[in-house]
Amino acid sequence: MSWQATILTLFPEMFPGPLGLSLAGKALGGGVWSCQTHDLRQHGLGRHRAVDDTPFGGGAGMVIRADVVDAALSAIQAPEGAPRVFLTPRGRPLRQQDVSRYAQGPGVVLLCGRFEGVDERVLEARGIEQVSIGDYVLSGGETAALVLLDACVRLLPGVMGSDESGVEESFSDGLLEYPHYTRPASWDGRDVPEVLLSGNHAAIAAWRQKQAEEITRERRPDLWSAWLDRRERNEAAAGRSGQSGRTGV
Ligand code: 6GU
């Protein structure tokens, strides 16, 4: 029973693409996950297998038809309970917590659009979530689907190994990660921060925490204020329960 990605797309050749290589590719070859594409064109109408039509109300671009998407959904065999996701810049932002939820389930069904969009009625009627991977516009949902799958697959049991890299990383506690250094200790006139060479593990942990906080404050004021709010709430909770220290997030 492996984690199953089912992808509805006009460009099935785009999968698994880069996910056939490296960590994700090994896991694919090893049967940890599977990647099944389904060509939307198979359900197109008429001699030209048309999947789209002009938008009611006018305007630029074309809209993928509800009946075409519905026929494709009926034709696939996705695991019971797999969330259906339409990749679109109009969606809610994809977060690590969504990725984690998807990875813990049986798999996902991903609908990739081209053109202006998909008829809203089929999204509503068939319980399809709308997700965006960022505030920029891609030419189609396929590359966004690859991003979502990469984020999910690396969380599947056995894919990343049992080292700490899955835990102590950006977003796991709401902060961006501290900077990394390796040999040589001096390069191009730049020295590695001295504390990292000290062997003092408590001092190193404190330095890394401070770096993570500063970088998050500078680069991601949104994450920073959320983290401050969370810390304040935790401290208040610790105070109420008579604890002296901070509790975990
Ligand atoms: Cl999910 N799809 C497309 N086409 N463009 C996007 C996106 C998704 N997320 C950001 N831009």
C-alpha cells in the first residue's frame, strides 16, 4: 500500500520529471510512492477532443469544462480519502502543515490546469481544494504539482532517513533556519563564526537560535509576528500552570 499520486493533466509527459531522480526517484523506484498520470484530452469533446471553451461573461482566455474534469475524475482509480487538489494561483497558499497532512494520507489527486482556469462548478461539486504555491503566475499547474509532490514525498516513511534533517529545518518550528558552514574554516578572507568551532554545544545552539530569529525577522515579518504571538501564548500558558520555563510550541 504505497502513497499514490494521481495527476490529471494535458501534459502527462511532464511527470514524474525531476521526481524520477534523486531521493524522490529512488523512492519511486522502490515502490514507496507511485505516480499515475491521466490525460484530460481523453475526455475532450468532438473531433478535436476539446477540453476547454470560452468564458461566460466574456473576457480573455479559455476555461476547462466541468464535464471534462468530471469524466476524468470518474475514470481514475484513486485511493479512498485522497484529497483532490486543483493547482491555481487563485488557491489558498500551500503550507508545510498541508503538505504534512497530504503525506500522512493515502495520496493525492492533482488537477493541473492550463488556460484561464477550470469551471468553478466542478471544483465545488466534487470537493476539489484550490491551492497556490506562491504569489506569481506559472504557465500551468504542472510545475506547481511537481513542487507539491516533492514536498510530500520527502516526508514519506523511509525517504529521508532517520537523521535530524527532517525535524530541525525551516518552518518546523515557524522560524527560518540558521546559516550553515563547512570547511575550509577560512575562505576568500571570510571566517566561519568562531562559536561554531568552539565545541561548546550550548553556545552553538544559542547562536543558531538567535540567527534563526534575526533572519526570520528580516526576511519574513509575517512568520516572525506569528512566532512572537505563539511564544507569548506559550509563556502565558506556562505562567498559568505555575511553570517557570517556556513550553514547546
Ligand atoms: Cl498552483 N498554478 C499556476 N498555474 N500558477 C501558480 C500556482 C499554481 N501557484 C502560483 N502560481
